[in-house]
Amino acid sequence: MNVLLHTCCGPCASHCIRALREAGHDVTLFYSNSNIWPPDEFRLRQEHVEKLGAITGTPVIVDPPDHEEWEERVAKGYEQEPENGERCSRCFRYNLTKTYAAMEEHGFEAFTTSLTVSPHKPSPTILAIGKEVGGDRFLPENFKKKDGYLDSLRLSRGYGLYRQNYCGCPYSQRPAPLRT
Ligand code: SF4
């Protein structure tokens, strides 16, 4: 299938590209992350998503960020939530809803997300939200499986990709607990 991959960052997407291609899919990266703050950090991660695209021959679509809207629609009233609490579920839904719209707009057959690679992110929550947003058009890929995170570490080191040390929003700049 022709799949649009919501791409949180280059390191996570490195494994997803490999896994999706091995499953027979064509992949396009969709860098849509209005959650990321400050703007320099958004641009740095974008630069390395584009680097990954160039190295692997994968097209990249960049969704211009609107952090103000993200604050209003996602974080307002949930600023004090712990990481992987309600603010994060709202954030996953926001980014996956934008990816679903982009899939429709650009004529892709299906979509999924690189968010499930990270050991800091709860795959069951992300997959349930993806299904609610996209129904059968959402590929429920848990990229943690088959040592996906280790593969992303190895690939992204080899490609020389920048790896951030916080999730992205202004409320996440501290370590989060590990998840399955
Ligand atoms: S911690 Fe990460 S997933 Fe949670 S709201 Fe912030 S950017 Fe989104």
C-alpha cells in the first residue's frame, strides 16, 4: 500500500521505513508536529527527517507548525498532566487527525505513526487513538516489536541523525517513564 507515516523524528522513522518496506509498502514521511517547542528545535528535527528522507530515498511532506493552535486545542487546561497522561493522548489525537487529513488530501491509501517506536510512548493508547481517527485506513503497527527501538538506535547512529532528549512540548522537558 501507499502509506503516509506520521513522523515524530528522524531516529524513530528510520526503523519504520525499513519495517514498512519489508511489509511491501511504499512510504512517505509526514513531519507534522505542532507540539514541538521551541521553533529552533522543530527546525532541527525537520532537518534530520529530511536528511533521513534523502539517505533512504523516501519522500517527505512537511506540515507547517502552528504551536499556538496546539497550545489552545491540546495543552490548555492539561499543562500539569504527567507525561503519557491526558495531555499526551490529546496530542497523539491532534497529530494523527492531521495525518489522516493529509492522507486523504494527497491520495494515500493508509497511514500510521512512528510514535510507537519509543519506549517512552504507550503503544496501546496510540494504536487505539489511531483506530478511532482513521478506522481501517490506520495501520496498527506497534514498531516496538522485533526490537524496533534498538534498530532505530543502530540505523540513526549510522545515518548520523540528531536524537533529542525530550519529547517535544514545553511541558515535557524532563525524562518520562518507560512504556510497552
Ligand atoms: S509530552 Fe510529548 S506527547 Fe505529551 S503532550 Fe508533550 S509533546 Fe505531546
